[in-house]
Amino acid sequence: MSGIVASNILDSTGIVKAPASGGWTLISKQTASSSANISFTSGIDSSFKEYVFYFKNIHSANDDVTFHFQTSINSGSSYGVTLTSTSFLARHHEDDSATFLGYQSSDDEAQTTNFKKLAGGHGGGNDESLSGYLTLFNPSSTTFVKHFMSNVNSYHASDISINWYQAGYFNTTSAINAIQFKMNSGNIDAGDICLYGLTS
């Protein structure tokens, strides 16, 4: 563990204040450099009941690709835990020609072992990237399924801002202890992923 960063909240006057107890612990940070994937195979255990992965300027080597993830119950020997999920997005074109807000049934997963999309159609141009976060709840539970939620904003390959919302659960009562992020084609060219644990 490498220090605590207080989680911030707004009071009724709009002033940012730290909570009376608890906070965020930075567990680890990984920086992509033409990486086939970014995997966290340690640090996900019973120390916390909530883990958050923050994506900062994730840049793909290829254009029009999908950024996705999967989990592991065997410390990263394999990734493919059965999941069910739901998805919606908000979209706005750079030239103001169109907008969209809606449910994305094509991005649903129904008891599959696929890698789960976090953002799709991501652009690979020099100034294009995605940022956001994924929350994984109580991954060490041996009683309940493992819920997750994510919010990612990406620069789409067609000059569009897309805000992606994903949620679901990994349908296992085994402890999840590793997670992997990758593109569906090509490398993660650059960007940081930081893993935090929340003390409640």
C-alpha cells in the first residue's frame, strides 16, 4: 500500500470536504507502453470491499477499437468469468450534427465469458484517448456475485464524444483476484491505470 488519498464529497454549500472516516488507498499504478494488455494480478483481496480502476488518457495503437476487460479467479492464469451486463451511452458529434442517448442492447452480455466492453469505436489518432473508471464491489466474497459499474468517456474514431455506462455482475461465488484490460485489436499504446481500494 502506498498512502491514502481522501475521498472527497460536497456538502450542502458546495464545499469539498473529506469524510469523517475512510478514504482511498492507492494500491498500484500501471503505465502502458505499446502493451498487449494491462493486468492486475495482485492487490485485489479481502483488504477492501470496493476497488476502483481509474483510466487516464488510454491511447490505442489502432483506430476504431474496443477497450474491454475480464476477471480471473485463479490469479490471472486465465480470464473468463461468467458475466451478465447492461449498457447505455450518450453521444455528441464534434460538428454538432447529431446526438444520441440510449440503451445499447448490442453491448449486453448474458451469461458469457467474453471480455466486457468499456468503450467502443475508440480512435487511435495522436490526440485521441479515453478516460474513466471501473468499480468492482467486494471481489473476495465467497457468498455473493461480484457487481461492477463503469463510466468511460472516449474520443470516437469518427470525431464523436461518447460517454459509456456499463454495469453488471460476474456470476461466481469464488473470489475474484485478478483483472485484465486490453483492446480487441492492437496494443494499448499509452496511458495509466491506477487501482484504489476504498476504506469504509
